[in-house]
Amino acid sequence: MMQTVIFWCGIILLLLLFIFLFRKEFTRSSLTAKSVATDGIFAAIILLLGLVPQLGYIQVFPGIALTLNHIPVLIGAALFGWKRGAFYGLLFGVTSLIQAFINGSGLNILFIYPWVSIPPRFLFGLIAGVCFAPLRRQTKIWRSTLLEGGLAFLLTLLHTGLVFGDLFLFYYEETLSFFVSDEIVVQGLGFTFLGALLLGALGEALLAAILVPAVDKGARKAIGNLGRE
């Protein structure tokens, strides 16, 4: 009962926040053909990665998926700011929810609950847009590339932290059971499970650190200041 109340309160707050953030975007003057096309491209990439099997969510261990869908969210947040970052993060969360219904197993089955799959990704995109904003004033390419890569690395780890923070908040016992047990065999599996998670999180972060600044620099030349906050 309490989880249901929290869920609907969270959904209402997210809707209100979404309307507040994008209230200007819904005006006719702000919806240019280029901005709509750009959002469509990013949305298509996120949905493609999220819905095609073994593309955006790669199963590396039973019940654990290596996530790649955070990369277009980071790129979009770096290019366009926190509003669009939040929107792309929301789409990311929706694909996570759908994937859980299609291929959910192990720990991933908990992502069938919207309060687990969506809010962490929404916050991740929003925070990424805020954090990337100061880098736009950095004029030296080599320095901005290093800073952006390092920030993408840290934000990816933050994403992992937000997701597991949400899991422990709503499903503490269920999540902890994957890592802790009184049985020796299960303890061994728990250590393996934890190791796979840590390696996966590190791999996601390293990949983001390489791809985000590289793609961002090329995209900036192509679209200039389109859609920036």
C-alpha cells in the first residue's frame, strides 16, 4: 500500500516537474523543425538501443545487463543542456521498464516497477545536463575533452549509484538477497554477482569517457548551438 502511494506521488511530481521544465518548449515558436528533428534522432537512438535485444542492454551475467543507453543521454545532455537531458533520461527509463517486461530475470526483474526504472534515469539526465553546462565555456579543446571524458565517467558511476539507491530504497531485502546469504554456495554466487556488477559499471564508465567527448565534438560542428539552454 505504501509503495503504491509513493509511486503515484512520485509520478505526479515527475509530471509536474516535466511540465514546468518544458512549458516553453510547447509553444509554437520554440518547436522549430531542426529541434524536432534532433530530438527525434536522439529519441530513435535511445529507443533502438533500448528495445533491440543485446544492443543497449547486453546480458553479461544471468540477471545483469551491461547498459549502453546512458551514452546517448550523456551526449544529448552535453549538447543541449539539462532540460533535454531530463527528457532523454526519461526515455531511457521507459526503455528499461519495457526491457524488464520482455527479458526480466534476476535483479533486472525489479525494473518492471516504474518507480525503479524511470526516476533514476530521469534524474541522471537532468544532473548530467547541469554538470556539463560549465564545460561550454572551456575554449581549449584538449582540456575540455579531458574534463568531459572524466565527467562522463563520474556521471556513469552516479547513474549506477542512483539505480541501486532506488533499488535499496524500495526493495532492500530483495536486492540484498542477491549479495548476502548464510549459505556458502549462495555467498560465492553473491561475490561473483557483485564482481560482475562492478566490472560492468567500470566498463560502462570507461566507454562513456571515450565516446561522449568524441561524439560531442563532432556533433557540435554539425548542429552548432541548436537547442542549447
